Amino acid sequence: MLLNFANVALTTCPTVPSKLYLISVFATLALSFLLTALTGKIILPILRAKKVGQIIREDGPQWHMGKTGTPTMGGISFIIPFLLCMVAVAVAFTIKKAGLDLIPFALVVCYAVFNAMIGFIDDRCKLLKKQNEGLTEIQKLILQFVAAGAFIAMMAITGNLETTLRIPFTHWAPDLKWFAYPVYLIVLVGFVNATNITDGLDGLASSVCAVVAVFMLFYDLTFGFDRCTDAGVSFISAALLGGMLGFLIYNFHPAKMFMGDTGSLFLGGVIMGCAVAEGQLLLFVLAGFVFVLDMLSSLIQRYYYKLTHGKRLFKMAPVHHHFEKCGWKEVQIVALFAGVSLLFCALAGLGIWVSYSLQ
């Protein structure tokens, strides 16, 4: 059914999504949710049998020690359904000979998978070493820069990379020319690491990402639909949202499994890949700024500790652990972060509305 809907919907690239197109997008969302829920049910006992359990950091919150052994690498349960949905959409694009539209779509998916592979290697190393440290920070950064560099290069070569940087709340879009490449590199790698750091509590990263995915889908179907590449991005956003909702069945407190670096790096790759394909880098960073804030709290804590010779700004970093130290329950922190994420997404929506109004 999804394939038939998509075949008709992708025949043209309209400025306003048709009813049939909307049905196909939300069918993708529903399919992703159902497949993730089913895949999670299949994968969970396999991970338990293989003893793919999370190893908790000794310097982390002591009350987290009870989570030791909880199956990790659960990101596989939403990555596989996501890819199956994307294959169905890709077939529809191909049948309708809309190959040009398929290029940025395929590159975004490949970039997300590349990041998932980095996370898988990191998770695997942790399991082999039987400790919470997998790849070194330098090793992970090198691989992430390679992934981001390859993605940006291919987007540029295929003519799908904008060098203008659109500024939310304004009609200003300066052309960065060659300087756009290092800007993209730094932002992409930084944001992907931010999603990774935020994955520290039951349901935290998946809840925040679900909110961001709602914004992405809203943007794709409204302000951004006049771009042909958005046809593919709409399906990506829908599959991401469905996957997050399906994964929360197993990841919400008390979590039955964690997504691991495999899942968290994948999420950052999807969001940033879509941001580049849409030509809305800053807008998507604003929508997902809760991820960035969590990462910034960790960086600020690190350098404040060094500059003050042992003093701490937060009781523990990232900041979600600070709230734990203050006596907040995990569910309360997740609700707070999801709520703040909703506010940032609303702010991003207002920003793009103002930008369009000024044109």
C-alpha cells in the first residue's frame, strides 16, 4: 500500500502536498512505528541471550549501577525499520524515474547509516573491553569528520549543497562560498556528538528526538515543500518519528533496552543530514538545541574544572545528571527536556515564519 501511495505522490513535485501525498507520508510513519515495535520485541531477547549489556561508568551516578546489564545497541530496532521504509520510498522514486530527487535522499540515509556504523564499532569495543570506554575521543572524531566530509563532498558534487546560510528570523542568507564547508563540518560533527551525550537517561534522547522529528515533518510539509528534495526528507522525518515512538515502548523508564551509540549517533546523522538537504542548517540546530545545551554543559564543566583547579559548575555533567543530583526523577527530567525541546521547536517555527514573511 505504501509503495502504491508513494508512486502516485512522487510523480510530480508540487508546492503544496496533495491529500494522497500526506497519506503516504503518514503511512510511512505508522509503518515505521509498527516495524520498530515488532523488531524491538524480536531483538530484545536476542540481545539478552548474547549478553549485550550496558556497562555503567563507575564515576557516573551510583543509582545507575542497577542498570548494569540492560541490553544496549537497541538502536538496531529502529534503524532496520527506518531503512526498510526508505527502501520502499526509494523504489517508488526509481519507478517514477525521479532519480534526481533520490540523490540527496539517498545521501542523507547513507550519512545516518555511516554514523550508526561508527556507533556500532564503539559499542562493540565497549563490550569487548567490558568497560564504558570504547573508541577513544580522537578515533571517534576522526571517523565522524570522515563521514561528514564525505557527505558534504557528495552533496556538493551532485549539486545539492547550498553554500548560503539562512538565518532564522531574518531574510538574510549570506553566501559563505568555500567557508561553508568547514562550517558544515563543525556543526554536523558537533550536533551528532550532542545527540550521543544526551542519551544518558531512560527515554531522554528518544523523547527529545521525537519532538524534533515532529518539527521536521511539520517544516517539510509546509514551508519547505516547494523544494523537490523535500519529498524525500518528508518520508525520512516520518520514519524517524515513527521509529522514536516505537522505540519508547522499550526505552521509556524503566528502560528494557538502550539505543547505545549505534542509535544515538544515527539520530544525529538523520537530523543533520536533513538540515543540509533542506538548506536550513541553523533552523534545525535551533529546533534541536536541547541536544546542544546538554553537550555545552559537559564542555563548560570540563573547562571550568580545569580553569578553577577542581571546582565544578554543575553537580555533575551533562546537565541532565545535575538534575538527578538535585533529586529529580528520570521521568521528570525527560518531561522537562521534552518540554524545553518543544519550546525550541516552536521558536524555530516562528523563526522560519518570520523569515518567509520578510521575503
